[in-house]
Amino acid sequence: MQGIVIVSHAYGIAEGLKSLLLEIVKDVPITTAGGLDEHTIGTNLPRVTQAIEENEASTLHVFYDLGSALMNVEMAAELTEKTLIIHKSALVEGAFIAAAMMMSKASAESITEELKRLNVK
């Protein structure tokens, strides 16, 4: 099973994007690590790890907003047995396309290939 993890420096961005995605997909597990808490901007390893481990999927497509979020995702990847596919695509658009493709039962490889066009350099 595939799922989505959203990592953002802002709680509202992560939760808002999750709400948007749940409007189009009901059966894709989506977890978030937004902010240091509901009010404080930032990311940290414990929240990212928690979002990964709480997601029921074994293959996770991870989307993030800024560089230190990526750093925490990369560290968390070393601590889990789940398969993480870290996408460097635009956060909202990438997660939206991945969710839509998961709904149509697309493979992880085809999702990754499709999202390469949205990579942020």
C-alpha cells in the first residue's frame, strides 16, 4: 500500500493540504508533520518520524516545503523500515498528482516518473 507524508514548516499548510487531498482520495493514508506545534514555525525529526510511523502504508511518498524539512526527512529515512520516496516536486501540485495517481492504482515508479516534471531545483 502507498501513502503520503506531508512535511511543512507551517502546521496550517500541512493540515490544509491534507484536507484538500482527502477531498479527492478517501483510501490513501495521509499523515503530516507541520510546524513544531500548531503555532510555531519549523520542523523537527521527532514529528517527521511520528508522521512516517503513524502512516499505515509501507511505501510513502514524502513531500516537503523547505530545505531543513528535507534534512529531517532524510534523517527519518534512516530510522524507518518503510520505503520512502522523497519527491523534490512542488509541494501542493506534487502531492495532488500523487494522490490522484494512487487513486487510479498507479505504481510508485510511474508516480515518481510523472512528478519529475515538477521538480524544484
